[in-house]
Amino acid sequence: DSADAELAADEPAYSEEDLYDENITPDLVQAVIRQESGGKSYVTSSAGAKGLMQLMDATGQAQFEKAKASGKVSGEYDPYNKDLNLLLGTQELKDLSSKYQGDTALTLAAYNYGQGNVDKLMAKYGESFDDIQPHLPKETKDYVRNITGNLGSRAEAATEDTQDTTARLPEVDTESLPSNAQ
């Protein structure tokens, strides 16, 4: 009936296990989406990247074929399908994170600038983000800084909230406590 159809439409198309792992978290993915498309599914960049997570056709198609082979998707590739684009974009981020041993800055640089470009810089200048950062295009430097900055702001805000709560706790006069409670 229609109530069941509405519930099915509200359910996520893919499991959290399909989308996230220890390095590719919901907060990171949300920050990438904000930076890439502003949350819009039907957007195409001047470079040709499409959809929510702004996948280039070759990357999206390759991730689609991989997901199809594993039984996660069927049918045809549609870069503007937000659920599919989310799955394929997070899979690309997970692949890059695995390649770069969980280094978020290198993962983001490769997602934005291209894995081949990042690999060339690493071969020439060194294996860390700090080694290649001076040689990245300004757009990629800004991209990595904006996303990691947004994540850092959230972590700092959470810490500040905790500190504020702690600061509001009443002080306890430890001298009036029994000696075994100190």
C-alpha cells in the first residue's frame, strides 16, 4: 500500500557498511558533498564532474561496474541519481583512502586533483601530503583545507561543548569528602 511505499522511499538505498568505514565517515562525506555540489544532485561542473559527489564519467562508470560486479547495483549508470552517486563517490573515497593508508589529506587531494596527478607528485617530491602540498594547484590546496577545516571545526565545537558542560559543573569541596573518596 502507499504507506509502505512512502516508508520504502525514506529508507536509505544503501547500508552504512556500503557507504562508510573507519576513515570515510558520514561527517567527511557530508563535508565533501558540501564542497563538491552544495548538496545538489543535478549539477555538472565546468570540468564535467556530475552529481552529488561530482564524479567524472570515467570514475563513476568504473565504480558502477565494480558495484555491479559485487551485486550492490543493477541497471544503468546514472550520475544524477543521488543514492547511486553517493554510493559510487564514497566507494571512490574508500578506495583512495585504502591506497593512501587512511591519510585524509592525500585521499581528498586525489579525489579532487586525480589519483594519477597525486601519484606523480608523490613520486617526485615525497610520500606525505606535506611533501606534495606546495606543488598542488591552489584549487586542490583550498579544497583539502576547506574540508579538513570543516571537520576540525566540528571536532573543536564538540570539545568546546564538553568543556562548557564541565565548566558548569559545581565545584566539589574535596576536603569535606571522606579520605577514601579522594
